[in-house]
Amino acid sequence: MPETSSNLRKYRDLYNIHKKSCKLRKPDRHGHKIEMKLTFEQWLQIWMDSGKLEQRGRGKGGYCMARHDDLGDYEVGNVSIKSIVENSREAKLGRGGVKGRVSPTKGKTWSASSNTLRAEAAKNVTKTPCPHCSALHTQAHLARYHGDRCKLAPRLVANLESALSPGADRSGDDS
Ligand SMILES: [Zn+2]
């Protein structure tokens, strides 16, 4: 059955969308910028040969054009039509069967002696008192939440007071 011209127009639109989406995609895991090197005719032929053209799309029952091993360009010889479920399962397997990054401490345990060492190290961290609230903090915590940023710092207290009294004169020097 020959493709009707309205179907052809629809497929050409789909092809153009696919081609455009390649430009927006991140490079593959080898840092290669993914390109659509198939012509519309080649693209359509691959879909027609698969017999899945009408099931092209997202979701569980859908089919997509996948690159072999998720690498390289969309070009003849490097693509096949796969079910979306199958393709995402393969993508996961390529990363060891999991999504995202695996914590380097996953599944590891610590010995009693290393626990003691870490506990001692934590005790020996030097703590500095905040000049405003005088609580003891590590350098990192002090820099981020205390010192000039402390809730009790005069500048913040002054700002807070003027915010709480709407009639207050804001032109005064509050340094
Ligand atoms: Zn403080």
C-alpha cells in the first residue's frame, strides 16, 4: 500500500523533530556529539522495514530508533528499532544496572578500629566560637552560617527590627 501524501508529511515532520532533538541532546558517554546522518528516505525506510512505524512513540508499548550501544550517530548500520522498554533496560545495563552514580561506600562496612579513628578525628577538629552568638563551630560551618551571617549579628538584627516595624525610618545608618 503506497503511503498517502498526508502520511508522508506527518513522517517528514517526525523526522525533522528527531533531527532537531539530536542537536539539543547531550553528547554520548564518549563525548561524541550525536548527529542525525540519516536522510528522511533512509529514516523512513528503517521504520517501514521494522513494521513498527505506527507504534513509534513514548511509553511502555512504544518503539524508538536506538543507536547501537547508545554510541555514535543516527546513520545506516548504527541504528535499529527497539521497544522503549528494551532500550531503557539496555541503557541501565550499560551503567551496571543502576540509575545514576553509585556511592563508593555502598555495601561496605567499617571495622571497629576505623570507627574509633574517625570518632577521635571528629573530636580533634578545631572549633572556633562565633563572635556574635559565641557558640563553637567548625571553620566551614562558621564561614557559612555564623560570623557576619550569624542570626545574632548586629546588621541582621537591625534589618530584622526594621522589617518588623513598618513605620521605621530606613534612611538611617544601620552599620
Ligand atoms: Zn553565631
